[in-house]
Amino acid sequence: MPITPKELNVSIHRSSLITPLKETERKSMFLSNMDFIVNFRIGSIFFFSKNPDFPPETVVETLETAYRKLLVTYDYAAGRLKTDEQGRLEIDCNSAGAGFIVASSELSLEDLGDLPSANPNYQKLAVTQLKGFDVNDQPLLILQITSFKCGSFSLGVTFNHMMFDGIGYRIFLDNLASLARNQPLSIVPINNRQLLSARIPPQPTFPHPELSKLNGPLKGIVLEPFLPSIHKIQSKTFHLSSSDIINLKDKAKMTDEGSNTYMVTDFNVILAHIWRCMSLATNTGNEPEKMYSLAVAYNFRHRLRPRLPSSYSGNAIYSVKPTTTCNELEVGPFSRLVQMIAQSEKQLTDEYIRSAIDYIELNKGTIIGDVFVTIVSRLGYLDTAYPWGKPMWIFPAFDNQVVNIVFVIPDIEGRSSTPSVNIVVSLQAKEMEKFQGFYDRFLGKI
């Protein structure tokens, strides 16, 4: 029987601030323009199976100690946002503390039903704010451990995206797990955001249609798709099996133009499938010539010259914006959509990225788009080994009233073979019905 939100009854036993184990230097941390364009909270919920050697109280004690040790290296995670004399946002590394919550549920993990199914209950497993704190004094990072009646537990992590991108977050988690195992840091992070400073003077050399122009100081702007909708939104998980992905790849290779098959990757066909389904579902006016763009973040550490260190902890991601009409999305060749995505990614050269950084410096711009896709499944979060084992599954922690963003998450262990994935979508009810129809139609299921 489905569980309604009020039945989860998560009890919070402790909500506190955790400070670094050792005294850290008080300083201001520069944030790059690539940090500014992701000024919103995000996170994830990791589910762990019961381990008799690590009851919940032991997990709490182990993680709290590791957390405090890690905040010595990640001192900015215990800091607070502030503005400098020019009104530019930065982090005051003041050891004010990061959030730590200990909670429990009266349910067993099995009571949650099918874990991949989007469930509004999950948001109670990863709170985004600590009660009793002013909005300007909220910690930038919060960890929440919630134990279930069966002995299983979840680890919810929420943070301001300006602190990490997906790779930086993975490094943070690997280091947390390593310290929990009483081992040294897995990877020493490079926290110097000055590596992505704008040039002096700024000199953008591309028009950057993927960026808006804004006025005012560079304080970081919340992207429109991450603002709560005024309409009632529902979330749903769609399974994309290995055979579905193979089917999409076969369709992408069917063309009279003989498109390059190297462009036909799992990644690109998944993106193309989401792009067309989301665009057509949200085109409520049924306007065939209406333009829809796709925004997906690409790691550019290896694209810069010289290369950015692979252990760079800040945001080294950027999105280009393939755009086309609803008519082409619906009746045009699927291979063309895949080709557009692949060609857009090739735009991300060293000069294009440097130009974008300079453009943001001058125009205070932020990424704009119609369909935002976050590919969680490629980041390897389920491979992080804690003393009690690896996570059995992961689910995004996000405001389920947010629209136009799609999460691609790993398939639950044992459900089917790699590279099957789950796609989490949030839409209005009528749009969700349309999305389901297009999703099944383009997979050949109806």
C-alpha cells in the first residue's frame, strides 16, 4: 500500500552544528563565476542495508568524527556566505559550523515500497535548513542520518551547489568514507577557486546564447527552473532499461545522412530522449515552431589549457545549449537530435570556457534553458566504500515543486543489468500524462 507523506513520521533526535576538529584559519574564500551560476541547494539521499557490525548509533558516532576531521580540509563547508566590499559573494571561513542531524523512522526500508519510485517522503530524509537559524546563517552543508526500524539507514546530504560540482562532491564523499575507515584522505582536494578567475580585462570572444544578461553585483543568481512552481507538481520515476537504451541507439544510427556512430553513445541517446519528451510534454500550446533548448552540465577540467587539476573541488562544469523546434523534436530524425547534442559538447574548448567566464564577469549572466538534465548515474556515487559497505541506492534530494529539471540516477542494485537507469521527472499532472505518452511512444511501447 502506498505510503503518504504524513505516515513517514521522521523523528529528529539531534540537530546541531559541527565544527572542524582543529582550529582553522579565518579567511575569505573567493568564488568563481562558475560557482555563481549554480547558487541553489541540491543533494542526495543514500540508502544503506543493515550491517550487524554497525548499528545506527555506531554509524552516527563514526560519521560525526569523520565529518569533523574532514571540515579541517573543507573549512569553507563550515563557513557562511557573505559579500565583499564590491558586493561580490564569497565564503567567510569562520568555522560557524556545518549541519548534522540524527533522526529515525518507525518504518522499515521495505515499508517505503519500490525505492526507485519517486516518493515525497524522501525529502524528509535530507532537510535543507536547520530550524532556529536565520536564513542568512544557514549552514552550507547538512548531513542527516535516519535509521529505520529494520536496522537499515539513509544518509542525506544537502549543500549549496556553489561549494561543489558533481565530481567535487564525489571527492568529498570518498574522503568522508576514507576518514570513517580511519584512513587518510582518498584524494587531497584543490580548493583554490582563483584558478577560474576572469581574465583582466575580461574579453569574451563568443556570443554565449546559453547565458542571460543581468544587472547588479555578482552575487550569484538562482536559476529560474530551480524556483518553486506556482502549480501543483508531481514527481515520477521512469525506468530506462538496457534494451531501451540499445533500441534508442539503433534508432539514432538510422539515417540517410550516415551520421557518425561515435556520437551515438548511451549518454547522448538518453539526453536526446529526455529532451524531446520533456519539450513536447511542456509545449501546452501545441506550437510546432516553438523552440526548446537542452541544458546539461559537462565537466571541463580536462578541456582547459593547462588542464584544471582533476581534484579541483569547485564547479568546473558548463552547459552549452542545443536548440530546435517542437516539430523537429517530434517528427525529425532522432539521429539529428543526438548529433546536435554531440556537436554542442564539442564547443566546449578552452577558449569557449574562458570566454564564458569573462562574459559572466561583464554581464552577470546565468545559464538559461528549457530542459535541464543532471546525470547522476555517471558519477559513481554508489562505489564509495564506507566501513559498513557501499550505498545500495541513491535518490536526488531536491524540492519536488521544482520543474524543468530531470535527474538521471543509477538503477537499483539487482533490478537489471548495466547500463539501465532511472529518470526522475517533476511536472504538472497534465504534463506528466503527456510525458508518459511520448516516453512510451518513442520507445516503441505504444
